[in-house]
Amino acid sequence: MLDRLLSENDCAECKLCCNFYEGEFWEVPVIDDDLAQLISGKYDFNLIGDNRVFKLNRDEKGLYFCPALDKNGCKLGDDRPFDCKLWPFRAMKLGEFIVITVSPLCKKVGEKTLCELSEFVGSQLTDKIKARVLKYPAHIKDYVHSYPILKVL
Ligand code: SF4
């Protein structure tokens, strides 16, 4: 979905979006019904919570890791959750609006200007995000002030 912006190598080398501090649990990808079914038949991961998220592994420094992460990247490949395919972009609720934002943490995508990212979102992502959040609203996060807004849905 983000092929024009991020290569598989960029993501495999970085893995930033696959580990979380305690204040970042809202970023843990939610698992939709279809993926939950696939995971239960094909993978050995535990899902928890109403929106079904992976039960994370904690290291000795207090950093939590997605259990699907290994040294080569994501074990789920093309089966990975929509939130992961979309990151560093996010659908967020701001008042009565749903906005598409970008995380300031992804260094590779951060090399682009906000203008370039807005154009990319408008031409490549808006329709897909709209269709997806209508079907599965749990993808919509609360707005975070450090996330620049690229588009109002
Ligand atoms: S499912 Fe894959 S891409 Fe998503 S957080 Fe886990 S390891 Fe990373």
C-alpha cells in the first residue's frame, strides 16, 4: 500500500512501529475479524482485548514487542494488520472529523515534505482508508497533537 514511499527493506531494517513503550499502546495494531480467523488457523499468537490486539512480549528494559516480529521483520508478511500496512499514516478522530495524519517518528517517510505526503494520501490512500474505517471503526485513533494532519475525510 505504501510501496511508493517505503521499501520492504526500509521497514525490515527499522522495525520502530513493531515495538511500544507503555504510553504507546494505542498504536498496537487492531486485528479485524478476517485476520483474527486467519491468525487462529495459521499462527500461534495470543490476541487480547475488545479490538483484539496481540499480547505483547516485554523485555528487561520495559519495551514491549509485537510477537510477530522476528530478526527478518514481520512474520505475517502480507497478512499483517491494516494498521501495520498503513503506518506511519493514521486515521484519527478530531472533534466531529476523521482526519488522516502521519506519525512524526518514521524517519524514511519524514524525508518527504508534508505537501508530497498529502498528495500521496489523496491519490493512494484516502479511498482505501475510508472504506476500511467504515467497515472497522476500531482503526480510528484519538487525535494526537504531534501528528500533522494531511487530509480530512
Ligand atoms: S504485525 Fe508485523 S508489522 Fe505489525 S507490529 Fe507486529 S511485527 Fe510489526
